[in-house]
Amino acid sequence: MIEIVKQIINFYIKNLRTPKLFELNIENSPLLNERISCFVTFYYKGDIRGASGNIKEIKENGVSELIENTINALTKDPRFKPINITEASELKIRIDKIISREILKEKSMKQIDPTTSGIIVIQKDYDKMACILPNIDAKLLTGEDYIPILKEKLNEKEFKEENYIIYEIKTQIETSY
């Protein structure tokens, strides 16, 4: 997946447009025959510089999912300006492919280990959603540590678990570092 994302970045920087499947060297990729849900995260000089992903499989195959999430992380993350050519050549890449997603019924989000699991929270009226990937931040050591991040992501003064549908997720992580 990392090599495909690198191809997408290089194509976009050279052509200033999203590549089509046939414009990438992916003929033998098993992702052409697999639907996936994934997140692409870019780091520049140690800091997150862009991220994009989906909590459900949306596109017809994994490569199309990677294309969309890569371009969105490069150009549309609302927290940052679009990534420029200089930064693009120095990006570190992390890809999280969601391999399991289980709704929390019997346990609290506070019981989840953030080093091995992430969470997806969806407001019960489906108005707001946030995702925190596994082992994404060294400051996340306990399930309690999710709360300040969720309040910020959801733009809420307080976070009450009972107002949300909460999923525990596991991901397969690939990195370029």
C-alpha cells in the first residue's frame, strides 16, 4: 500500500490532478480485487500534516480508496494548507487498513487500550462522527485519554458515551518510516 500511495503522490505533484487506475503501476496488486476501509496519514518533520480516510468501504476497490484518501490528505484536510512540492518529497506515510470494527456493548470506551485499538464514535442522531486510530499518538495511554481528543474533534464541551454509538477498531498498519 505504501508504494501505491507514493505513486499517487508523485503523479499528483507532477500532473496536479488525481491519477486514474490505469496511470499507476498496479497491475498485480491484490487491492484491485478487494474493498477496504483505510486511512492515509502524512507526517512532515514529525508532525501530522494531513490525513483522510473512511470508516466504511466506499469505493469499488482498495486502490481507488487509496487514491481518494491520499489526494484528500494532500489537499483537503481542513486543519492544514494543501501540502506543497517541497513537503511532499519529505513526507512520512502511515496507512491504517481497518481489519475489525465492533460496536461496544458490554464495556466502556475507557476500558480500551489506545495502543492496540482505535475508536469510531457516531452521535446517535448521526450529526457528528470522529475516529481515533490505534497507537496514533504517544500521549494516548488509556481509554480516558480519548476524551479530550474527542471533545476537540467533535467540537463539544463535554463527551458522554451514552450519546454516541462507539466502535472499537483494529487496524493493519503500514508505514514508510
